[in-house]
Amino acid sequence: MEKKDNMPLWVFLAFSSINTKKGALILIWSSVVFTLYCFPFSLFFAEQEWVKQVFLIDSWDWLAMMIPMVLWYYLSLRWMDKNKAWQN
């Protein structure tokens, strides 16, 4: 993607290697899925062994990082849509 004059740096950094809205939506939805996976289910279902094997994350660190990242991607997508900045 080329940086336009009116494009903020935070938007450019979010989608610098993505040229289409479809690519941005794939990035956002895959980030949402990973964010849901980062919820520490093993802390709440400690008695179930299969939960510990499937959900390996047992702290809040990853979730605390992923939520702002998804919000950043979403706000960048909104800016791109409002300013019609996608390449045709």
C-alpha cells in the first residue's frame, strides 16, 4: 500500500502490506479468533485435562495484548473506509 498524504501513520502501519479490504478483513477476523483463543480457559476449567491440552495459555498477558491490537486494526479499517483509501 502506498502512503497517502492525509493517511495517519498508525493506519499505514496497520495495513502497510495489505492492499485490499478483503485482506484487511481476513487479518481482523483471524486476530479476533486468536484473541478468543488467548482467553485463559485453563484457569477456569482446571479440573478438565483436555482444556489444559487444547488451550495452552494460562495467563492474561496474551489477551491483554490482543484486544488493543484488534481495536487498532478495526479503527484503521474504519479510517480507510471513511476516506476511501483502498486501491481499486
